[in-house]
Amino acid sequence: MANEIMANEKAKSSLTLFKDDLDKGFENMSNEDMSLPFIRVLGQLSPQITPGDSKYVEGAKPGMIYNTVSSELFDGAKGISVIPCYYKKEYPEWRDRGEGPGAPVAVHQPGSSIINTGKREGGKIRLPNGNYVEETAVYCVMAETKSGGLAPALITMKSTQLNVSRKWNAMMKNTQILLEGKSRRIPMHGAMYKLRSILQKNDKGSWYGWTVEQDRILSDADKQLYLDSKKFANEVNKDGVQAYGEEEKGESKTPF
């Protein structure tokens, strides 16, 4: 991704060449002009684990964590480091699987009157027009990459994962430091978290979902990382972000 640091000798030798022109050429490029990757947990039905599927990724297994743009795979048990930068809740409206494109028909905001017109079916709300909406937590994060840096990405949580989202939100809001004799809440992008995958079950089946724990609060030694995360947070607040797309079709079904 755009802010990923190339940590190899060839990149180091280019510093003198590039140093006067860093970030040039991207003045007119916003988040709307880029395809931010989704960070997802692969399930038993994910196309990335199916040989012969156009989205197959060699070595992919259920429970692994997957970057949809770089196709990087991470061990789900070891997890991936992320810095949350922005959060929102939305209600995307979908046609049933196989009845339309992978993108949602519409995206509704909390409090939208259309949500109250539907009938709840497990984790979905069925609308009078036959479509359904799903309560979805959206996180814009700086996520670990294989090169060792962190880059912008998206994580969505819905259905059974909304409980994970609520716990993560509480964890973030309860993270405080003592400043000038008072306990103060740090900014969302002021801490790093470790996201891992875990096999979850209920009476309708099993699936892989997220677990979240705080890794550490950023310190003065993380100044550049903090500034990069702050910049991404400001960009998302200003320009918004497209949180749904064709990738949504490939998600495995989760028991409700």
C-alpha cells in the first residue's frame, strides 16, 4: 500500500534520489481513488482455500488472516498487529447471494427509518422489498504487512462478531493515561492491538472469528507510526471510505 516502507537495500539506496520529492504526484488522490484492502479471517467456504477458484491463494487454510489486495496470509493463531484509526456502524442492504452483484444495493446509517420496516431473521433484517440489511461495524486500521510496516486497511464485523466489536470498542474507550494529574482517554490511534482468529461454535455450526487484545500503548519511540495513523484517521474523516465491494461475495457463511 501507499505508505508501506520498503525495508531492503535497494530502497535504502534510493533515499538520496527521492528525498526531495517524497509524496509528490498524489496531491489529487483521495481514499475514493484507492482500493483499500480488507483484512479477513478465512473460513471453510472462502474461495481463497479452494483450488481452481479464481481467488485461490496457494497455502491458504481456514482460520488464516488474509489481505484482499496484497494476498498476504498470516497465521491466525499468531495474529496480526493493527492500530484502529476510525470506527463507524452501518447497515448495508444486500440482495440474497447469487441474485446480484457483490456490492450492496445501498448503505443505510444507524437510525434510518428503513431498518424499522424489516423483520429480524437471526443476524439479518429482511426488508419488504426482499433484500436484507446487516448491522456492520467498520474499522479503518493501520495493519501489519509482511514487509514489517503497517498500511491502511479495513476490517468489518457483523453477526456473531458484533460481540467482539463491542468488547473492542469498550477496550479502546477505557484506555487512559495519567496526564497532568488527571486520567485522560488516549486517541483511538494511540494504541496497538493484536487480532487473532479462533474457532467458534454454536448449535448451528462452527466458524472462525476474531479475538482482540491490546498489545501496547504507543510511546515516543513510535512517533512516526503515530503520525502516519493520525494522518490516515484525518483522511478518512475528511473523505470517507468505501467499505464494501466484490470481496464481500467470497465470505463464508456464519451460523446465526
